[in-house]
Amino acid sequence: MKNRRIIILSFVVSILLFISLLITSMIRVGIYNSKNYDDTFASEAFTDVADTSKRVSINVTLRDSWKKAFDFDNTGNTEQNYIGHTYDFTVSNNTKHTVDDFYFTVNFNSEAYVSSAWNGAIEFHQFSSGSEVVDTIPDLRSYDPEDYNLDIVTVESDNDYTLYLVKMAPGDYLVYLPSDSSKAMEMPIETKASTTPGINLFTRIDDDVTTAFTINLEYSLHRTITTDPLFWTSIIGMGIWIIVFVVVLFFSLQIRKYRLRHERDNVIINESIETFTGFIDAKDPYTNGHSKRVAIYTRLIAERMGFSGEELDNIYYIALLHDCGKIGVPDNILGKPGRLTDEEFEIIKSHTVRGGEILSRFKSLENAHEGALYHHERYDGRGYPKGLKGEEIPLIARMICVADSFDAMNSNRVYRKKISSDYIIDELKNNRGTQFDPKIADIMLELLEEGKIKFDDPDLL
């Protein structure tokens, strides 16, 4: 029962541990996904290679170029004074998670003009006379400048083509807002992948484009719970828990079936042995119930000596059969009220040998014959049938000897009445080390003193 409680407690504690690990994993992932990150990039961003030392990086490459002669001040300039480039802003996800959202800010350090961009929208921030103008153009490839409050320059180009340029003065900035459409494929950015928004910018021919602006990248990551080690620890733990639980449950059911079958077999064995011993006791009405009482006393002695379980059951059965050899003793000798002749006493004594022979064939009850054969041996070596001495006598026989002698003295016999309790106690004390094993005699005296064995117990049988 104690072991069962320990097993149940272990299962409860372990499953609660694995559930707590799973909950902790979910909380950790939730906290991770709720964070926003940002990084600032300057001239070092102008490279063809992503900076993998950062979670998410941005690098800028230039392709294509157009030299233009812009006369923004109406001075009659015809010389090419501005150059346009396509700036590819490659945003790279260097993590094992997904970039759930991102946007980047381009902060201008020198004058520039934005002509177009694709996929995402651009939020412009222009400062003039201490005030800020903010407006968002969803698609720079096609828009009406009249719809916005921004400083937009109109340039007439060849072939009747009108070029709209959003002027960005030093201190102005734009925010690129990526598209979430599946066609643009800008968000989300899968692990180890990248996306490349493009913006067309015009700067003065003499300006160093690598110092024309700085970039601030802001993003959030989406970490799936399956990437968290605690998640797999909890899942594997719960998987093992389920397997162990099923195995333990299976074996527990098997053990329970075995225990029930064992208990049923014990009932059958007990009933069979008690029926057999009933035949023996029935030969002498004065000793009726003697075998069972001796078996009960012997079991109490054995229990006090530390025996338990199946071993204790076997001791009970062996004690129950200790007088089985009397089945062959004639009734007239067993029930004779007077003194036995030497010849009759030898016949009585033979019940030990006969009992040992009968039980020697009882192989399923280990050492069953020892109780019947040696229970009349004495500790001082003056008993029968072999005159064994001290611990030469099997322990079970020494226990039965004390229990048998006590019941014989505490019962009415054909040749005498039951002996008084004081006399019985004196006999047990006086015969310690002679007839009885002193340790076992002391245990019997303790059981009598504690009331575990009573001199007159009508409920015993």
C-alpha cells in the first residue's frame, strides 16, 4: 500500500512538472514574441554581404544610375548635377525564427529626392519652419501630388513624361512600410531568408551616397513554440510519462490479477488444509480446534519475529499441518483417559515421523514436513524423534513447539483439565532453554502479557 502511494505520488508530481515546463515554454515564447528590436546602420550598410552577427540586418546596394540636369532654383542650369540610383535595401533574417514585422527609417544627412519605390508604402516626414509634415504615399509609382501636403517637385522629362520628386532635406526622414501581400513577399521573412525593397533616389553628383543617410531598422520576431528546448523537454517527458504509465498500469493489472488469483488459491489451500486438519482433530473431541489455534499462535510469534507476506502464510499452513501424522494413530490410544503404556506412547510419538513422511510429498509448501517431524524436539536435545538440540531444530519447529505446548496446557484433555494461567506462565518461564527456545518463549510471554494471545478467547476460531 505504501509503495502504491509512492508510485501514484511520483506520477502526479512528474506530470505536474512536465505541464509546468510546457506552460513555462509557452510563457517564454510569448514574452520573446512580444519584444520589439531595433538597430542603426550607417555607411557600413553599403555592402553586398549581410551582417550575420545581428539577428536581422539591412545592407544597401546600388544599381543603375541616371544623371540629370535639375534646375530647381530656376537659374537656367543645363549641366547634369544630380545622379539617380536604385537603392536595394536587403533585409536579412539571420535567426531561426520568423521576422513577423519590420520597417526601416531612412534619416537624411544631405539633400535628396525620392522618385519612386515599389511594393511597400512610404511615410514621409518633412520639417519646415519648426513644423513637421507627415504623409504616407501607398504607391510612389502612381500618385497625384495634389493629394498630399508634402514638398514635391515636378520635373518635366522627355517624351512628355512628368517626374515627381519628393524633396528630403537634411533632418527629414522616410519610413518604409513593407507590403504584407503574398505577391510582394516582403512579410513575414522566413528563417535565413531576405527581402529587398527598392527606392529610387537622386542626390547631388558630388555627394558621397554612403554618408547621405543613416538607417534605423525596427522589427519583431515570431518564435514558434517548437523551437524552445523546454517545449521538447516537456513533450518528451510527457511521452515517456505516458509510456511508463501504460506499462505500470499494465503490470499493476497483471499483479492485481495475480494477487487475486493468489488470494483465491490461498483460500482454497487454507480451506483444504483446515478440512484435512479437521479430520485429525475430529479423532479426539478434546483436541478439537487445536491445529488451528496452534497455527494462529505460531503466526503471531513469526510476525513478531519479522516474518511477513507469503512467508508468514507458509508458516501458518505448516503449523496447521503439524499434527497430520495423528491420522494414523488408533482412536483408542488418542482418546485413552488413563496412563499410556510404553508401547502406546511410542505409537503416539510416531505421529511426528508419519507426519513428516506425509508432508515430504507436499512440494508446493516449502519445508512443510519440518513442522510435523520436529515440533516435539526439545531445545536441550531430549526430544523426539531425532533428539536435535538448540538451533539444529528448524526454526518453524521451535515456534510450533512453544505454540503447541501452550495450547496443550490451555486446553481440556481426556486425561486432565485445563491448566491455570499462572501455572502456564511459570512453565513457559521455567522451560526456557530446556524444552523451549528461550527467545521464542519470551515472545510468547510478551504476546500473553500484551493480550495478543488470550488464555480464554471464544472468538479465536
